[in-house]
Amino acid sequence: MEVDLQDNFSKRSSYNPFYIFVKNLGAFFLMLSVLFFFNSVMRAEEKQIGEIKVIREGPPPLEEPQYLDLGTFVVNMPGDKYFLKSSIQLAFENGAAKEWMLARMPLVRDLVITHLNSITVEQFDDTRNRAVIKIDLQNRLNSLFPNKTIWEDSLPVRRILFLEFYRQ
């Protein structure tokens, strides 16, 4: 008997136009809410992608860097009140340029000492000058190389790396 009632109910509701309208309306609202949900998710992802900030600026990283350790330097700062202590490494992309500079190490060390000796306390204390000091030292070291070399790179010293850089 219950089975007959259930069959009669399903037969009546499947042919009832109001029931069909409500059923289609419910499906429509369900699809509409799914569309709005996916749209809001996509906009949130676009917003996150748009808000990504570039942290790293400057030249791209070296692919296969080769390093040359220049050692530790302790020099008098102008005014003879402080000492500047610095350990420096150079980064190259070309092994031939590294070997060329290694053969002229006394000249390189003298150039570095002369440059570090010219840094004043005011320049050292302003942390924005660290990049300027590195660039200036890099330009001076690259000026040691001859104009025509066996390697194609005109500026073989790619990076100056301070392992220690402080005032005593």
C-alpha cells in the first residue's frame, strides 16, 4: 500500500507544471550560485597574482659562478680613529678570467686596500653606501683586465661579496 502511494505521488508530481517549474527554478539557482562561487574564486586568485611583489631586483643570478677569495683586509679609516675589517670574495662566470686575476693577486690586493682605505666613517655608517662601495670596487677591479681578452666577457668580475664588513 505504501508503495502504491509513493508511485502515485511521483506520478502526480512529475506531471504537475508547478512542480516542474519549482524543480527547474531550483536547478537554475543552484547553477547560478555555483557560477558566482567560481567567479569569486577566480577573482580572488587574480587579485593574489596581481599583488605579487618582486622582492629581488637587479641583474639575474649567475648560472655557474666561480669564486675567488681575496682574503681578509684590515685597513685604517681616514682619521686614524677606526679600522675597517673586510673579507671579500669575487664571483666570476668565466674560469679564464678568474685565473688571469689570480696570477695578478698582489696588484688586486693593493687596489682593494687602497679603495677600502678611502672609505670614511660617514660613508661606512650609511648602509645605502654599501652598494655604491661594491659597485665602485667592481668597476676598479674590472679596469685591471685588458681591453682584448680571450674570453668574450668585457666585465668578468660579476659580483663583489663581503663575508665580513665592519668597523673596529
